[in-house]
Amino acid sequence: MTKTSFLSRYRTPRLPVPHQGDTALVTGATSGIGHATAKELVRRQFRVIGTSRTPDSPTSRANAPDGVELIPLDLEDPDSIAAVPADLEKLGAGPVTVLVNNAGESQNGPLEELPREALVRLFQVNVIGHVELTQLLLPQMRDARRGRVVFVGSMLGSFPLAYRGSYGASKAAVKAFAFSARREVSRFGIGVSVMEPGAINTGLSERRTIYVDDHGHYAEEFRTMLNHLNDNEATGISAAEVADEILKAISDRRPRPLYATGSSSRLAFPAARLLPRDTMGGIIAAKHGL
């Protein structure tokens, strides 16, 4: 067997591409990456339904991209997740063939000081909630014999950073679910990918949850990390650039397992294969002032 045929045997099969007019569901569609992705899907003539915890509020309606319909979704609430198929049916939406799992929480704090309830909420919102939503919508894709699921992760899922362990762990968990599911669902024409953005200028720094004792052992170094993180994001890539990568995962005939952009991703991933893990961790820490 030649090298080419060996690689071809194990690569991702060619998969059907969702059609114009198909229904796409984007969680967290009123801000940041979700907003940019929903807007681009509308431009590409999908029927786009977005989610918001408060879809009927004036703020959510004002922030939704033109052409995007909103339904309620609180990923912390299993009943809210379970209601999504019924809410889609009320809109008369056809089968969802594109799902962008984007909404989530950005959590920060030293491991020693993270409250249990905060960890439980984070994993419900960032991991379990999106897994549950995907479980509910996969049958529609399977029946349609086409579909794309994109989990919006983070480069912190591949490159952990001190004081961001819980957030990075949630994104690493999402990646494991997604990579495993690729094999499970590809025979039904469904592609599953992860998008790992680096620093993004979306205003997320204003919405982070923070758990740290301001007078504790970790306070000074934590603040140093957070200041550098905020500075990196202020000069980071735009949400539209991330959306462009997400659309590749939706439109590529052979969707890759992982798409990444920002924070020197083109250098970081090759470097991680060459450098000792501890060295790579030190480089990432130094970039954040540690």
C-alpha cells in the first residue's frame, strides 16, 4: 500500500454539504462569535435561528442580526434545553442541519479557590448543555442524511494557562466529545468539528466570572495574568474572522476535526508537536506575564 492510499484510507470521508435554505441553529447569537456566525449564515441564505436566555427582551431583539429568529435557551437549565425542539417546531423550522454550539461562560481563578458550585455550573453550560442540545438535534440531521455540528472551543483547550484551568478543561472536554462523535456520525453524512479561537476582541473581558481571594496567596499573579489576557484580547482577532473559520467547517466537503485562528495558531500547533510540553507551557505563561 502506498503512502497516499494509506492516508486516504483513514482520512475523513467526503460528506454532503448543507443546502441553502436549510435551518441553522446558533447558540448565543446576539453577541460576539455567535452574532458574527449567524450573520454570515444569513448572508449565505440559510434560515438562521439563534438562541438567547431572554429572546423577547428589547436588548436581545436589538442585538440579533437581521434575518435571525430567536428562541429561548438557558444552557444551565435542562428543561430549557429539552424545550428547544418544540420551540423550533413552533417556528415551522425544517430539520436543523447546521448546529453551532457557541454560547458559554468564561471562568477564571486559581484551582485552590474555585467553588464547587462554580465548576458545576461551568461544565453544565460549556459542556453538558451543548452535548444535550446536540443529542436532541442529531436525529434531525441523521434523517436528512446531512449535517454539520461545530463546537466553539478555545486554544486554551489545547494549551492550558494558569488561572484558566476550569475554562480550558471545559473546552478540552468539548473537544474530546466532538472528536469521538466524528466517527460515530460520519456514516450518516454528519460532520463534527471544533473551532479553537485564540484571543478575540469581542468584549468578553467585561463578562468573565472571576473567583479569587483578593488578599490571598494567588491574588497578585492572578491580576497580572488577567491584565495581560485583557490586553491580548483588546488587540485580538475579530469575531468575523472566527466566523469565517466556522463557515469552513460547515462548507468543507471533508471537514477537519480542528479549526483554529488567532494567537499565532499557525505557529502554536506545529510548535507544540516539536517542543517539550513544559517548555510550551512556559511560553504560554510568559505571554501572559507569568
